[in-house]
Amino acid sequence: MIAVLGFTLAYTAALFVYGQAVESPLTTLYTEVNVGLLVLFGVLNNWARWPLRALWAVSLVGLGNMVGGVLLVSDQPLYMTAVAGPVLYDKVFHAVAAAAMTVIAWEAMKRWAGTGGHYGGTLLLTWLVVMGGGAVVEIAEFIGSNLGDVSVGDYTNNALDLVANAIGATVGLALLVWWERDANLR
């Protein structure tokens, strides 16, 4: 766990220094968000007691988020950069982050459900938790766009983020079913 914390703090500090050096406009915001999420997941870990793979998933999602908001490509954040035809890094990141968050949610749900939990019901709740978390992010972006100086897109952008979240959560769930089935066959 110390390695995950050290890695997370190191990339947060490095990207903050980079962002300040190149005057990336979202550096402070993304650093504050990353530190806030680090504290939140630290508190949640007291309840969930995630295995190491889930903690690494959280850290890597944080890294992808900070890189997307702070790294500049042609004077704009990576989030606004096309990475596959017209598909922006933003949408790819939403899908990958949702898949990773599915692992995190699944590990917590398995622990909380215990041995008496219904497998299909636990899978459904895991998917819903990830989708709910994605909706919270979109609500925060909406509030930030309307009350703050940060514009992260319009209604279409937010809706496409939710679609990317749904794709990622579904792929993540399919991978979980496959991993769990494979683990039970051993």
C-alpha cells in the first residue's frame, strides 16, 4: 500500500510542477481534485479494505485524469486531443476509468455482500455504483461549467461521457465475470 501511495504522491507532485512550468491552465484544479480523491479513497479504504490491485487501479485512474487535464498538446489539455480518429482522449479515458472503477467497486461489493451475497445482484450493484460515480463526475463538471471558470463541454459532451462510462463499466464487468469464473475453475 505504501508503494501505491508513494507513486500517487510522486506523479501528483511531478504533474503539478510540470503544469506550473508550462502554465497549463487546469493544473491547480486537477491537483486539488487528485489530492481530494486520494483522501476520499483513503477513508473509503478503511471500510472496503481493497486488495492491492484495486488500489493500483485507483492510482492509475488518478494518473490518467491528471495527465488528461494538465499535459498540454498543441497548447490544449490532452483531454481535448483526438487519439483515435475523431475520438478524444476524454472519451477513451472515461471508458478506461469506468472499467478500472468496476474492479474497485466489485472488490468493495464482494466484501460487503459476504458469502451470502447474490452473484448477479452484486454484479448489477457494481455496475450501478460505477455509473452513479460517473454521473457524480458529470454533475460536478456541470456545476463547474456554470459557476466557475472551467468549461468542460456542453450537454453533448456530458452525454457522451456517460455513454463512454457505460461502455467501460460493461467491459469491466465482463472482465470481472471472466476473471471470477477463471479463478473458480482453478
